[in-house]
Amino acid sequence: MKKFDVKSFAAGVIVGTLGISTAFAATGIKSAVASDTVLTLKGASLALNRPLVSVTMDSGDVELYVPAEEALGKLGYGVYHDSVKNTLDLVPGNEGPKGPGETGTDLSVSGNTILNLANRPDQRNIAESGSFVAGENQTLVLTVASDIKGGTVDLFLFDPAGKEQRITIGAGDLSKEIPLSKGTWQYNCSGMFKDGGDVKIVGTIK
């Protein structure tokens, strides 16, 4: 088994975030094609919407690259590309990057936090997805702080059987408890709010 090194992972961020075509502009890359290799985490398959990418270098070496934005998101990280600063920012817990002097609602988080979602500063949209594992007789406690205007945010929860539950968030704070069945849950959070505001969603398991 080949060890996945940091250099390859960093390049995977570029391919995964900016698209395969961007890779050809990088020095030393000859070609890139989608790969049918399956990504696993501790032996268990980690389902991705985008494929891994097999990259052939000018030297003839072949490297395997991961769509890191999605892969890191499933591991609890947010990946944010700043085209002005030409940086990729990795933020634990899917939190938006914190800028100097940034203010907003501070939610006190306790217990086993499995959701920590927020729009990026000065952006009027949110798009996050991921998964978490629930045990027997557990409950998801959602706490939302929102002052968004001109739109709504939808949080979709999918239980281990694939059944969907939709929670629509507008302006105003809310708290909700959701009984969980044992297994892997998926979530998708998206929405636009054209007149501004911020939203933060924290989910803990108890």
C-alpha cells in the first residue's frame, strides 16, 4: 500500500477545487483522467460524488489525486478558495473562515458536535454537505442562529435508509431535537439570501 503524502494531497486540493482542466497549467503535468479507484477510510468505502484523478507527469510518473474539497468535507473540514489572495483555507468543523474583527452570534457548543455550519463572511449563500454516525437511542439537537434576509436555507437530513427530512431556515433563531436511528446519516445544507445576513447551524448528539 502506497502512503499518501502531503504533497500529493495538496495537489489534490487544486484538482478537486478548481477542476481537472486547471491541472494542465501546472508545471510538470502531462495529462489527467478520471480514475475508478475507490477511496476508503479505515477500510470502509468513502462515497464521493466526484472521481479520483489519475495524473501523468512529464517524467512519466503516475500520481493519484483526490477531490479534496469533498473528501475533506466528509472528514469535517471546510475548503475555501480565495481567488484574490490565491489561497486555499482548510477550516476544521466546516466553520467559515474567521476574519479580523469578525462579529456574529456565538453559539455555546457542548456534547458531541457533528454539525458546525456557517456561511462565509460577506457571502450571501451557504453550501455544505457531509455525514455522521449515530448510535442507538441518540438525539440530534440543532441550534440555529440566523438573521438572513431575502431567501431561505434548507438543511436536508437523510437517515440510514435514505429517508429525507427537510428543515427550512429563515430569519430567526430556532432549536430542534431529532430522534436518530442507528447508522450513517447524510446531510446537505444550501441556500441563498440576497439581502444579506448570516446563518450558523450547530448540531450535537446526545
